[in-house]
Amino acid sequence: MKFQLEETKPPLPNGTEAAVADICSNPYLEHQAARESNARSYPRRIPIALRKASGIYVQDTDGRTYIDCLAGAGALALGHNHPVVVDAIQRALAEGLPMQTLDLTTPVKHQFMEALLASLPAEFSTHARIQFCGPSGADAVEAAVKLVKTFRRRRTMLSFHGGYHGMTNGALSLTGYLGPKEAVAGLMADVHFLPYPYEYRCPFGEGGDRSHRLSSAYIEHLLDDPNSGILSPAGMILEVIQGEGGVIPAPDPWLQEIRRITHERSIPLIVDEIQTGLGRTGVLYAFQQAGILPDVVVLSKAIGGGLPLSVVVYHESLDQWAPGAHAGTFRGNQLAMASGLATIRYVQEHRLDEHARVMGERLKAHLCEIQAVFESIGDVRGRGLMLGAEIVNPDAPPDARDCYPADPARALRIQTEALRRGLILELGGRSNSTVRFLPPLIVTAEQIDAIAEILTEAVRVTEREVLVSTGPAAP
């Protein structure tokens, strides 16, 4: 099944609302708006109803075709309906494999565990245990927190500004994003947030190496200060690249320092690889680039081959919790293990981690070229096929480091114009002003060039409209 991008209509001269209305005039969307929860999110900015999909393409119910640069928030490592995934699911069904087994084992589960452990560094996997969790990555985060709290017999957790770990009560408590937290009382107590090395907008007002050096020095001082006000922690959780936080990669030296600091103080380090795991960042697991070994790795998204699956993989010394300490009806999702097994094998056999690195460099080069033309792209960052472009307002006063303020309205307009031209993008980061790129790992060089071409035109149209709306400066 192959799709051809249809010729797009010329852009509307109106604002974002008119452009969105032009896209979303669809009975499915009208029904969704009338009957689905107010908590729905993606359809508000990506108002399309999908009918079918193949590879990096999706087609809506009106026959329009789009390049999917969201890919299930990174879950579809091999894209939509990849033949090896479809075949794995069909074979599992044909062989009568039970769909759900709680935590009873099966040959498929055994093979999945072996393949997953073999994909991780041997120094880590040799002494690892696996806990299967509920379908979502957030449940695996909850399990990881319970694991380290049980082991350390302590309740304090350390997380980072800008971090995102899920929407369940405990995971949300560890998340930096304030929006969904404001209306929820009784979040998990004793969570303390630390400065993440966000070089473009350094929390210390610095840049370059000083940003991450100040962060790690501050954290070490805090942990050793007897009057810090923070009890000795049960664990620390972090993302090697903050995804929802704006595609912010942690420098390797900072990760190495954090690993040293936590190791010397016997603080279990949890690395959240839910979005980065299995090749996304140009290596199989993002922590490998820094040469560190965490105590706990949280995985979901890609490891299920597009179906719901999440696990916690951790050092055997932490395995101190009691039977039944973490459970869930759907932790035995056999179809997800079958599709996940096929995906893990395919990624490794075809070196899609290396392919992601090469394609990511190509896309990043395009983004830097666009940045050189348009001042509204303040920063381009990320690794592999996990990239972001932060959108700023170049007409506003810059800060002390000559960084312009974030411009979420302009970012939304760029997203909308890209969608009208056949490209699905997502926004994230502070103020939702970072345009994010998470295409399937199978994306080709020609498709990367097409993504960049559409983005260029979307930025160009947005800049032209901004210029028209603001008009010439007053004399």
C-alpha cells in the first residue's frame, strides 16, 4: 500500500482559526468534539480523521495524504503497518496465542525478554531483571518509583525542570509541566525539581559548558548540604533528551557527572527511555552515548512495535519488593510482545539506529539552513530522529544572552501551515513553542528532503502573514 501526496491547496490568507477550520470540516471530527472528553489534546492542533496508513504516510477520511512526523509520539519506530509487524501479529493470531496472560509466561514472552535484554549493553543486562507493567509508559514510571522507594526505604524523589514522565498521579508529580498539575490536588509528595542543562535558555543565565557544569555542581552541593531541606532521596529520574520539554539533549559530561554523583551517594538513577529507546536518537538507547549505566531503565512506545507495552529493566540488587508489589491486568499483552520482538530484531538487523543518526543529521542540516533564513527559528537541537526547532519572536526584546522570547502563536501557525501542506508535526517545550520531529526510523533521504521542503514553505507563509499583520513600523 503506497500513497502519493496530493497537490495541496494554496494557503488561506486568514489566521490560524480559519486554516484549522478549513482542514477539520469533517463529520468524524464534529462527532469527536461533541462526544469525546474535553481532555483530548492532539485533535485540537491536528484536526484530521485517519482512515489508513502505510510507512511514514497516513491518509484521512477525505483522501488527503500526510507525512507523519509524529509517529504515535515516537511509538511507531517502523512506521505504520510495517510488514514484519503485521506478519508477527497475524502469525500470533493464527497460532492461537493467548492475547493476555497476566504475568504467566509464553514462548513469545520468553523470546521478547531475551531480545530486549540482548539489545541493552551487556554490562547492564547481565545483572538485570524485568518488570512488565500496564500498557502505558506512565505505569512503568510508577513501578520504577515504587521499586526504588522500596529498596531505599525512603520517600523523596528527585526530578528535573522540563521533564515529562506521564499523566498518572505519581508520574505527573515528577513532571515539570505545570498545566495539568494545577487542577489536581494531592499529587505525590516529596518530589524536588533540579535544574536541567537547557543551554539555549540556561537557568543560570550562562551558556556553553558552564550551563551543565553549574547544574551538576549545584546538584552535588544540594545533596551534601545538611541544611538543604531535602531528605535523602529514594531515587532520581531523568530523560537523556527531554522530549515533551522541548527536545533538549543533556550533554554527555553532565550525564557522566550525574551518574558519578548518584553512584557515590547510593541514589538509584532511573533513566526514562520511553521516547528515546530503541534507536530513536542514533544509538539503541540514549544513555549509551554518554557511556553511563543507569540502575533503572523505563521503556515503552517503540518496544511494543506500535502496540501498548511497557517495562522496567533494573539491576538485580534493587529487586527487593514483594510478590505482587506491582501488577496490572494488561501486563501480559502477547500481541504487543510479538510485534515488539519483530521490531527489536528488525531495528538491530537493519541498523536503524545508525540510519536514524544519518537521517537525523540530514534533517538537522536542513533545519539549520532554514534557521539561517528565518529569524523566528531561535534554536535547532536534538539527536538522531528526535529533533526540535524552537520558535521565537525576533521582534521582541531579547534577554541578556540575546535569546528572543518564545512565540507559541507563531509555532502553532507553522504547525497548521505544515499540516495544510501534508506534514504532521507536533509542538512541545516551554510555552509549546518548539516544533518537534519524530518520524519513523525507516524514513528515507528523499522523504527527509520533502519534510524540510514543506516546513520551509510553512515558515515562509507564517513569516509573511506576521509581517502583514504587524504592518510597517510607525514613523
